[in-house]
Amino acid sequence: MSETNKLKKGVPTNHQKKIVEKDEITYSKKETEKQLITLTGITTSQINQALKIKNPYPARVFLKVDNQEQDIPVFFRIKDQKGNYIRPKIKKGSFLQVQGHFSIGTVYTKQSERKSFTAYSYQLQKLNQQIESYGKKQSILTVSRRIRKRGANKRNITSYTLLETHLTRKDNQSCLVNCKQTWESIIHKYCQEKVLGQELEQEQKDKENINDYGSH
């Protein structure tokens, strides 16, 4: 076998390269022509590089969606004007909406395997929506647990328990909108009772001090 034949066998020809490139374009076109799926949720991580060096989508984030038990790894397949894949500026705890489709491959974790999502576009929701859907939920859960642990007023303990149950449901985002005024009034009432209780306690101590002083 001549050196020329060896070279042809080891290195792909221009014709072979064109076929490969054409197949890649066709596959990419078929992927994007699929019906796009919209996912909306809270990011549980900030944007980082994909674990695999050869992965064609360098930007990845994990998204918490209500109807999914596990966080979904989202890979961004979005290019800039120069044809390079972009790295969106997305922080942890952002209220994010992405459009794309679930990839054929799976991402393996220590517990199990899960499908990844390829995003062709994204949109960050307004800050107030982000706070209502995530921040306020965490805040009220913390407050309600603290109240229950310390032994809140028995008249309100049922309301706190009921509210906490609502907030821990899977459809907590829609529930938050419905019970927003409820928990705000509960917290306001609790604060009023706490301040009033402290004032009454201090007043009782003052009376005891006066009585002790008078007895001497």
C-alpha cells in the first residue's frame, strides 16, 4: 500500500467532510423544527460550564419546575452574531422561562438519571414575580416554623399550620398569589400581638418592682 493510499485512509477527504457537515446541519434543523416546549421555574444554581469538555452547549443551569420532582439541567443553545454560544447572565434564585425541548440523552446523578433540556431562547421574569414565587415562600416558611417552635398564640396556630401546608404543596406558585393577603395579615397580627405581649410583660414587671419596693 502506497503512502498516498495510507493518507487517504487515515484522513477524511473534502467530500467526506461535506457529508458530515450536511448531516450535522440536517440533524440540527430537525431538532429546532420540533414543537417547542416552554418551561418556567426557579434556578437552583447560577450559570456554569458543562461538565463535559466536548459538550457543544457551554452554558448550563439547573431549573426547579413545579411538576418535576428533580431539578432539570438546562443547556443553552443560543449563538451570538459571531456564531459563538452565549453564556447568559442568570443568577441563582432567578425566575426563568426557557423555550426548547428535552434532549434524547440523559444526565446521570448519584441518585438516578434524568433528561436534560435544550433551550433555544430564554426570558428572565420581573423581580417582583421572582420574589413572590421564591423569596416570600422561603420567608414565610421560616417565620411560620419559628412561630410554631416557640409556641405561638393558640388562636393563630391553626392558621399558621394551614398556611404552611399550602405553601409546601407542589402548586405553591399559584397558591402564593391566592394567600398573599392572608399571610401578610397573619404576620402583621402576630407582630402586633408580640409587641403587645412584650408591653404587658414589661408592665407586669414594673408593677412587681413597685410592690417589692413598697414592701421594704
